[in-house]
Amino acid sequence: MTLAQYAMLLIIGWQTYNIARDGGMSVGEASGQLALIGLLQFVPLFLLTPFTGLAADRFDRRNVARITVAMQLLCAAILALLTHTDAITIPALFAIAVFLGIARAFAGPALSALAPNLVPKAILPNAIALSSIAWQVGMIVGPAIGGYLYIIAPALPYAVAALLFLVCLVALSMIGKVPGPNRVGSQRPVAQIVDGLRYVVHNKMVLGAITLDLFAVFLAGATALFPVYARDILQVGSTGLSQLAAAPAVGAALTALFFSFRPLKTGVGPKMLWAVAIFGFATIGFGLSKSMPLSLALLFVVGAADMFSVYIRQSLIQMHTPDEKRGRVSSVSMLTISASNEFGDFFSGSLAFLFGPVIAVVSGGIGAVVTVALWSRVFPVLRTTRTFDPPDELIDEPDNPERDRNPDNQITQEQTP
């Protein structure tokens, strides 16, 4: 599903930018259209997040996921038809972006919270890691696939995305009944939403990991400006766009392959911080590069570092969250991911509109490095966490209110590998 989502998003951005440029807009004005695409995807998720997490904790997560996948399949089919008939327009792309934002808002928490219900507890850490890797690989490899399919035929990425959504829908339909989360029947919906948000705020591990990604990727997201670099800076066209999208995908895929053979076990917190810092430095280099080979090499590093950090962050969040709160915590996590990606696209596009694309990318990379330095001080638990293992009290007493009021006691500051 993630492959299909992000393949579509790249082509939506490419079509929007090209329609704007061919219509007489300047580079800055066309970059502003890319900013609007990001904003239109982010706003639905921002507004719906409290309810999407609650839906994942109150309703059958399988059904929530099936409905949202069907919505995305419909969007892909409409885009394929409009592109094939040369009827695609910027307003149509904007409208589809809104519907995709709504569908993804509900899909993320449901799928993320469903995964831990499908495997025995003994292999839960490995399952979480594999799920995180699959999601991240899809997010980075998807644009590369979309770019190369677009070279063959402009409508092909959407058609393939529709097919992938159909496969996903069939797979979800084959999942049998799974244990549901422990629900607190006496709590009203609003109280349950607040309870989930309170858990995120009070748990320093979860809050630090989530907000690190929020600010680092929000500032340093260069993906939205790939169409600008491909057409007007590196001047490599649609083929170069595919290569720019593929470079981080290769880095992410190789990193995921490495973890599949040698899962990370020690020093997870410090390594996550270093990975995000490297992500920022590589983004700075890409922003300044005028050479296509150098740009590809730096984007390879961006993808590898991003995969490294996401692998650690997602595993920590899932392992340090009780099952009955996973839907709501996952919805908060998905909000920050969307803020760092879609709203980050809006931020990058806006900076490019005001100051130019190079300044937008370079300043974003600098911001990511500064974020790492600040977060290592504000959330010292990120520096001192050594393993993915949750604290004993989280395992033994998942509903202990005293633990929620004293979350700092959850983390063993120095654990033996």
C-alpha cells in the first residue's frame, strides 16, 4: 500500500509542477503549487487525527483499513483515467490530494495498531521492526517506481497503484478475527482521545522520538522539490526525476536488507540521533549540488540515514506503548509523520517560493542538524536508551495509572546490552 501511495504522490507533484510551468508560472510560483499539494494533504490529517486514533482503538481495525484502502484505490483509478484522456488539471489534482489525505489519516493508525495483534508476543519486536522497515521502504521506493513508470506512460503509475491497492484490499480481506485492544467502556470518546494524547506527552521516550522526526524531516524534506531540481536546476527531465527518487530508495532498501540479517540491538538511542544528523548534513549537500552524480550519491545517504532512524524510532514507540493505547499513539505518530512530510512539503515549497529552492533545501538541512543537538539535551533519554526492551512495569501493568503519571520511571537510563 505504501508503495502505491508514494508512487502516486510523486507523480501528482510532477504533474502539478509541469502544468504550472507550462502555463507560464515562474519557478517560484510553480513551487508554490507544490506547497499547496502538501498543505491539502496535511490539513485533513491534522483535523481528523484525534478521531482516527480513536477509531483504531474502538472499531475493528481490519474494517477501518479496508475502507481506507478502497478509497485510495478509487482515487488512483480516477487519476489514471484523467491522465490517460489528457483531462488532468491542477484543481483535479488538488481535490484528489484532499481525499488521499482523509484516507491516509484513518489508514495509518489502524494498520500500525493492527500489526502487533497479528503475531505472538515472543516475536513482537521483530514484527514491529519488519513492519517499520516495510513502511519506510515503501515510502522511499514508491516514488522511484512511480517515476520510472511515468516514463513508460503518464497514466501507468496510477494504474499500477490501483492494482497494488486492490492486492492490499484482498490481503486485508483474508485476515481472520484478531484480538481487539482492551477498551475502557466507562470512558467517553473525548476522554479516551485526551488519555492517548496525555500518554504521548508524559512518556518522554515516545514524545522525544516522535517530535525528533517531526522537526528534523519537516525542516529537511527535499522530496517535494525534486520536480524543481529535475526540470530547472539539474536539468535532467523526467528520467532524472526517476533517478532522484530512486537514489534514496536504494539507500533505504540496502539499509533495510542489512537490518533483516543483523537487527540492531544496542545503543539504539544515540545511533538514532546520529542517523538524523547525517540525514541533515546529506540534505545540505544535495541542496548545494549542481552535479547529478553527486546529487544521487547524497540522496543515497539521505535514504539510508532516514531508514536507520525510522527503524529505531518506530520500534521504540511501539514497544513502549500499551496495546490499548496503540491506535491513539499511532495516530499522533502519523500526524507528526504527515506534518514532517506533507506539511513539510508545504514549508519547503513556500520557502522555495520566497527565497528559491536551493536556500529552501540547505536551510532545512541545517535546521535538522540543529534539531538533533537540541533534542539530545531536551530529551536525554534518547541519548541513554540502549535497547528496544520496554520497562518491566509497562509489560506487567499496562493499565497502571501511577506509571502514566510518572513516565520517567519507565526508562532504564543505562541498560546492559
